Amino acid sequence: MKETAVIGIGNILLKDDGIGVHTIRELEKEDLPSTVELVDGGTSTLAMLSYFLEYRKIIVIDALRAGLEPGTIYRIRPEDLAGYEKGNLSIHDVQILDVVKMARMLGAAPDVIIFGIEPQEIGFELEMSDLMRSKIPDIIELLKQELGFVSQEETNFA
């Protein structure tokens, strides 16, 4: 079994919805261990099932509307999403829950962490808002802490 897959999800055509994919592109410039695979998941979360079957740990990065200030970074598990009303979740979030369920039905139970970022604006535009772009270094820092690559310092998650 492989170690860790970091999957960025989102539609780069929809402004802040692309935060996961944009973060993966920035992570590609980082010096990460070979045990970590970076995946541009785009919008097809269901196509990610093989990663949930092959890896011990899955970290998903995606826009997540949960009602706090835009730019808020959430660190949650799929079980935490189960309590949200489906109307409040993006299609990606619903699909993540489905993929986790499918993986479990197939006998795999990876440790799944979701870094969700409250979007400022979703709309037809390639450029993310300045606020979301400014959060990418924070997301990368939190991800490195999650992977144990930096010392645990004060973190700013909701």
C-alpha cells in the first residue's frame, strides 16, 4: 500500500472553486518526500476511487461552504461532513463522501482529511480572488504539518 495522496479538487473555470487545483500546482514546486503523490483531481471526484483504495492516507483540498468568513480553512474528516445538509455542500463534497463509502465497501479504510477553504466568490472566471490566492501558503503550511514535515506551531483552522 502506498503512503499519502494529496488530491486537489475544483473547477479552475469557476474562480475560487479552483482552490484545490491551484494549491496542487503550488505544491508541485515544494520539496516533498517521494511517499507523497500530488493529484489534480479536477471536478471528477468519483474518478479518484483508485487513490482511496491504494493509499493509507488521503488529504483532499477543496472549496467548502460552511458559513464562516471567506478564506477560513477547515480541517475536517468525512464523518464531519455527514452532518451537513446536502444543500450546503458542493457536488465535490457529496462525491467525497460517496468515494469514502465505496472504498470502505471494497475493504479499504484510508485515513481521510479534508482541508476545505471557504470561498469568497464562485463565478465564471479563471482568476481566483486575491483572498483565496493569499491562503495557498497557509494551506501548504497546514498540509506540511499534517504530514509531519514541519514543527507543530500555532495553526489557524476553524
